[in-house]
Amino acid sequence: MPLAERVEAFFEREVKPHVPDAWIDTDKRDPKDGQVGIIGYEINFNRYTPPRPLEEIESDIRVIEPDILKMLSEVTGGSEGGR
């Protein structure tokens, strides 16, 4: 849930349409601000997509490396091949 949004608005839009008999436990309040709900973050590792193989990423970088060097040269005023 976005931190800047009211719990009730989020609940009505994102929860109620899918679970009509759902309710908010207003007794659960964050100890820091006293507001309904506990502030925190959830990282759902079940939705995690592992990165591509390193060799594939490196290959893509090698393809665009000349363009990167050219752009850096234009910004820094240096030579393209000066590693």
C-alpha cells in the first residue's frame, strides 16, 4: 500500500472488490504514529525474477561499449580509446 494513501481508500479500491467480506482491524495501530495499520515493507520473493546470466549481460554491454565510450569522450573532451 502506498504510504501517502489513506488505508480506507486503498482497502476499498484494492481489497473489497476481491474479498467483499474483508474488514480492517482498527485495533492494530503502528506504535510510532498511532495510525491504523503497521507501517512496513514486504518483499515477495515468490515473484522474484532472477537476473539473466552474467555472460549474456556482458555480451550486451560489449555491443554498446563503443557508443558509451564515444558519449563519454564527447562529455569529457577526451579521446575515445583512452582506457
